[in-house]
Amino acid sequence: MSGNPGQLRVDAVGPVSDSAAALPAPAVELTDVAARLGGHRVFSYVTLTVRPGEFVALLGPNGAGKSTLLKVILGLVGHTTGTVTVLGAPAGRRNRAIGYLPQRHAFDADTRIRGIDIVRLGLDGHRWGTPVPLLSRLLRPAHHRQAGQRLAEVIDLVGAGAYARRPIGQCSGGEQQRLLIAQALIRRPELLILDEPLDSLDVPSQAGISALIQDICRTQRVAVLMVAHDVNPILPYLDQVIYLARGGAVMGRPAEVITSDTLTTLYGTPVDVLRDRAGRLVVVGQPDAPAHHPGPSR
Amino acid sequence: MQPHLSWDLVEDVRQMLAFPFMVNALRAGTLVAVVAGAIGWVMVLRRQSFAGHTLAVVGFPGAAAAIWLGVATGWGYYGACIASALVIAALPPSARRGGLGGFGEESALIGTVQAFALACGFLFVSLYHGFLSGLTNLLFGTISGVTGTQVQVLLLAALPCLVVLAVLGRPLLFASIDPDLAGARGVPVRLVGALFLLMLAVAAAGTSQITGSLLVFALLVTPAATAHRLTARPALGVGLSVGFALVASWVGMTVAFYSPYPIGFWVTTVTFAGYLLATGWRLAADRVGQRRRPGSAVASAAARGMPA
Amino acid sequence: MSGLAALGVLRTGGHDPASGLAHMLSHPFIVHALVAGTAVAAVCGLAGYFVVLRGQVFAGDALGHVAYTGALAALAAGIDPRLGLFAATIAVGFGLGLLGGRGAANDVAIGTIFAWVLGLGVFFLAYYTTHASTGNSTANVTVLFGSIFGLSAGAAATAALIAVGLTALLLLIGRPLMFATLDPAVAVAAGVPVRLLGPLFLALVGATAAEATQVIGALLLLGLLAAPAAAAQHLTDRPWTGLWLSAGLAVTSVWAGVTITYAAPRIPASFAIIAVATALYATALLTPRLRAGPGRTTIRPGAASPDPSRAAAAGRSASGGRDAVSDGRDLGRPRGRPAGGRRRPAAAAAGGPR
């Protein structure tokens, strides 16, 4: 499989869904997509589908282009081949219906803006104008009330009620992520895209956030696409995984994709998947991308 | 009366030195350049350039108040700068900042302090009748107002400064490069830092009398920054810094003597030109080195990415 | 002769404040000063809030220097100083914005450049005073420290109109600018033109600096940009409340400053205004934080530990790491902090330099 780019298309492995007849329209559909960044081909021949209500993880070694793939879906980075359909339109058109949680560092501890205000920005931060604190309550009371209700709803949904009114710089990593998820959810998105949200969290927070995301995925029928570099914290919650490599991608159920055979085929070098006593998966031998990949995409 | 520049440079210098105020000015300029060059080099290493600038700016209301009260400006300059340095040194570490532009909050504080200091200086100048012409001298420097007493005071201030710098040399260097490790090895980092701030205050006060409170950067920072561009070795760096400051000071004063344009402009221009040349030389040297070693693209990219 | 009398304080005698105020407002020069001053203060407060939030105070400092040089260059060229003032500050502001708008990476270079710019201004000053036919010796002071009472009716009206226009523009981009400041990546995905807003905002700050130069001078305008905004950010953690509070504090400073100068004419107006702004800021700093929730500990982002002792230790060690920064040193990544644990409101969509 190595050295022959034309043959590196590895499509979905195994049955993708139970009954093909009742499938809802996919939230994200990529067919044979390749992308370049900074003159280098980041990935090529990626084909994947994410359906509403599915919790899908995008995995792969550093530099494989996971963040770039998210940016292609958001229309922030162009793609050179193939088609990208997001919520029934070309990439970038329906971003208002997408909740995006980019890879961020934590807010500086000096940031004295309240978490709830940052969540509020997700609702209409893109609209021109400047809110005057009392005026909106007087001039457009219904709109103001609705916005307030939605804000309270979404903060309750993520369980951030206790610290939403605290300056966000003083919240812990897990608390900040919950608030930022609330920001991503406030417009009732159909698709939720998260870029390594569990990165700097401790284990209990990772479990909590993962459970929260799955809960949202099920109850709100949101399609969730999450980039992670470690599959273990989210493994119990996943419906599908996508493994990304320079040559292409593999998509399917975790049990089918994360196997030694599948990954060896994908990467073209021997890769082993082992299970430890606690049931955690360890992927050994996965090659990192070559040195001149584009810098950390943030 | 505008002295004339002729082609005979020796004669020009002799003509210039016939004026006692120029002799004073050159003596003062030499002393200031030596102190500013040496201390400035350490200051740039410690990334405290804006602390130095702020200390100098605070000297302006001090000098203005001194004039209003009828005493020599030296009291005002040194008094205000040293007092401010003591205040900064006495602040707890979490409140003290030396950099600029990082956290919006702290640079807002520094900016406010500078604006308030300048406003106070303007108040004192306004209260003292008929000194508005002196305002320009206080802010932008002058070569014609340096008295013999000022030169003596500069000498008295410079000598201990240099002595302390020499004595503190190695621990100061250590504490500047690696405060945590130095602290662990027994260097009294906070004390060393406080002493350095005091020396910086003296240097800033002295430099203000030549370049004016607003243009202290020209002698205190730019020659040192130029030296840092060219070498990382301490002894050579300090030497270069002092050298550049001396050249800027002498050339600036001489040109200011012969032209209608004030010394502040000349000194900033000379040092800025030197800085640009050094930067250009560094970039060219990097590129030549890069071409000789084609495989080290990552290394040189990393080197370029590092703060200069 | 008492000290107050030396300052020229009027004996107010039995005047009550209302009639005193009416008396003050009966003077046309006061009215002009207040009209221009209020409008300029409002835009300084609003723009300043974003300047401090975005960590771009250095740009305010730099633009002050550019304002001086621009005005004096225009004077030396024999044209209206305001032309040079606005042209220089807007152009440099836009340029700074294009360069990424954040100067922390190499502050020595920036300080050097703008120190030279100031020196260049002195060159133009000397040229102007030696070559100009009407050698106006107070021009230097006017540009450096402003002349709020020296504004004619026409100049005051022009300044006020421009300030109102700048305010309108700023209010138009307020929400997207806040979004781009606090959350640039999400803002870009939501369609906010973050890359355009950066330079546009700094150009606006440049124009604001030009306006403020006429009122309080190139050297002091940083005080009116930074102090009310920083005070507001201390007093409240609601962004929009803070924004309007900043404008209010700036306008208060101007009104109080003008009143003080009216009562004690020997005190220059620009000093009084800056002094009030500084006093308000100092008061705000001394105000204890009002929102102390129960059991709240300062937990470092990323430490994510609910254990208060660990959190306190993390807070201490992290502030120890930041002491390394506060001593002036910065090796590019502060010691003692997790590798991915720091972020500032970054203006550029391409992400912060660190």
C-alpha cells in the first residue's frame, strides 16, 4: 500500500450503520478530499461521513492533518480535490449552524471577563453593533428575554451554573471547557466540531466532558466530530472512529478500525494495537508525520 | 551665532572645545555614555527596557519641580528616579513588572504612570513662569545647559555605579539569565534586582540630562540592543555597548553644535542607524550561514523565531 | 499668601455649586472645551477599553509619538498640523495592525523605532521654529500637552464631529471586535472578518490619538486611553458594562479637569484631566474585588484540581513562574507553567506568536 498514492484509498470498514434505508442525511460528507497547506499536501483521498446523532472521533498521529481537516469542513482552508458537503451545502456556507470548539490554550488567568459573557458571544457575537446593557432590555424585551433564557438553558445543559458568572480566567480547565461547549451549543447547532477538547484536562474532567458530549449528541441529535490524540478517554462513548494518515483515512466502528491489521494497512508500516489490563488500547509503531508539516494549527 | 563647519576637522574640534559649555557637555556626555552603555547592556539582557524608560520619564517632573522650587535640577532628576526605583523594588514580586505589552493590565499601569508623571512635570513647568522654552530642554535634551557642577555630580554618581556593577557582575549576570537557578545557588536575586534598579535609576537620571527625559532610549537602550545583536559574550557586549554610546554621544554633540537641530534628534538618529546596520548585518550573516548549511533549515528557522 | 492662592484658586465665597456651574458654562471657551473634550473623551474611553483588553497599550504609546512628529512635520511643511496629525497616526495605526498588532515579541525594536520617531519630531520642531515665518513658539507645547481652551469654535466643532464619527464607527464594530478579541478562532469560523478588524481598529485608535492630541496633547493621551479603561476592567467583569463605564470615567475626567482648571486657572487643564483619570484608576485599584464567591480559589487553568490545597500550591508555583517573567526576563515560555497553559486575547487569526 505504500508508495502508490493512487491506491491508498481505504474506505469505510465494516457495516457503517444498521439499516441503510432509514439513514438521515449526513451532516458531513467528504469524498476523496485532499488539502494542501503551505505548499505541502496535508492529507489526500479522505472519504468520511458523519450522521446526526453520531459521536465520531478523528484520530491519528501528530501532524496527520486532523485540525486541517476540521478547517476544511469549516471552509477556513480550501481543498484541492474531491467534494465536501456540510449540512447540505459546500463547506463554509452553513457555519452558523455549526458549533466549533477550536484548540485553544486556556484563558489567561488575568482575563476578567465572565464566562457567561463569553458564552453569550456565541449567540450573536458576529452581528454588527454594540450592546448597551440596559437599553436592550427596554427596547426589545422579548428578544432580550429569549436570549437570556437560551443562555441559562445552555449553561444548565453543560452543568456550569455554579461558575458561569465567575471571571473565566479563574475557572479550572474543565470548567472553561464546559463553558466553551456551552458557547458552541447556544445556537442549537446541527453539527458540533471539537478540536482536542480534552487536551489539558485531568482524567476525571476528561470523563465528565466526554460523557457530557455524548449526552448532548444523543438528546439534541447533534452530529459530533471530535479530534483527539488519545482515544482511551472517549472510547466508551464513540460510535465511529476515523483514523487519519497521510495516505487517506479509515472509518468505522472502533472495534473494527483500531486493530493491528487495519492500522498496518493504513500506514503501510507495522502497527500493533495492544490491550492492557484495564482494557485500554495502546497503539504502538504509529509513525509521526515528517518534520516539515505546517506548524501547530491553532 | 552659528559656528561654521570647515573641512579642517581638527580645527573644527578645536573651535568647538574653545567653548566651556561644550567641554562640559562633552565631559558629561562621555560619563553618561559609559554608564548608560554598561548598565543598558544588562538592562536589555534583563528585558527591563521599559522600566528604564519609565524611570527616566519620572525624572522629568522631578527636574521641573526642582526648578520651580529653585534648586538645581540634579536634585530633581536623581531624587525622583531613585525614589521611583525604591518604590518599584519595594513592591511585592507579583505586582512588579518590567515588560511591556504583555498583559494589557500591567502596560496600562505603566502607561498611566508615565502620563501622570509627564502631566506633573507640565504642572510644575507651568507654575514656574517663563520656563516654557526650558520645557524642550528637559524633554529632549540640550548641550548648552550643562554646568560644571552637573559634570561633577555625574562623576560622583557614575563612579559608584560602575564600581557596584563590577562587584555585582557575575551574580547579576547569573540572576539575569536564570533567576530560579541563581536563587537556588544562593544568589540573593531580589536584592541584586533591587540594587540594579537603583543603578538603573542613576543611569536614567544622568542620561536624561543629555538626551532629555523622553529620549533616554537613545543612549540607554539602543546601543545596548545593537551590541546584543552582534554578540552574546558579556565582556564584548558591554564593551561594544559603551563604545556605541560614546560614538553616538560625541558625534551627536558635535553635529548639534554645528547645526541648528537639537541633540536629541542627532543622538537618536545615530544610534538608530547603528541598530539598523547591526540588524541588517545579523540578517545577512544568518542567511549566509544558512546557505552554507542547507540541511539546517529548521535550526535557523528556530533561531529566527527566537526573540532577538 | 496661601498655597492655594498661589495656584490661583478663586475664592468661591458663598457660591452654591449650581450657580457656579452656570457661571462656568456661560463662558464660550469653556463650552467649546467641554464640547470637544466630552466627545474626544468618549471615544478615548471606548477605544481605550479595547486597547487594554487586546494588550495593545504599546500601540497607544507609539501613536502618541507619531502624533507629535506628524503634527510638527505638517507645521514645518507649512500646512495645517491636523492634516499631518491624522495622516500619520491613521497610517501608522493601520500598519501596526497589519504587522499583527502585538509588540510583546520584540519590545526593544519597537521602542527604538518610536524613540527615533520622537527624535524626528524634534527635528521638525527645530526646522519649524527656524524657518517658519510666523515662528509660533507655543506650537511645541500645544502639540505636546494639548490646548483644550485654545480651540476655536470651529476647531472644537470639527473635533467633536470627528469624534462622534469615530464613536459611531467603533460602536458599529463593537460586538465583532469583542468576539475577535476574546475568541478569535471561533469568531473566524462564525464569519467575523478578524484579519480586517485588527488593522481597522488600530487605524481607529490612531485617529483617536490624533483627536486626543488636540485636547490633552501627544504626551498625555496614553493616560486617557489607558487609565479609564483599566479602571473599568478592574471594577467590573462584564465586558459591555466595562466598555460604557470606561467611556463614562473618561468623560468624568474631562469634566472634572476642566472644572478644576476653571476654579484654579494656573493649573493647566491637561494636567487636571490626567490627574483625575489617574486618581480614578488608583481608586479602582484599591477597591476590593466585589465578586468574592464562597470558597473560590485561584485555580490555574489546566491544573483542574478541585483540591484547594493543591490549587493553592498550583497558584503559588504558577505565580512563582510568573515572577520569572515579572523580573523582566522572558525566555519565550514562562517557567513553572504547563506547556499549553497560557493564552492572551490574540488579535491575529493566525494565532499568537508564542
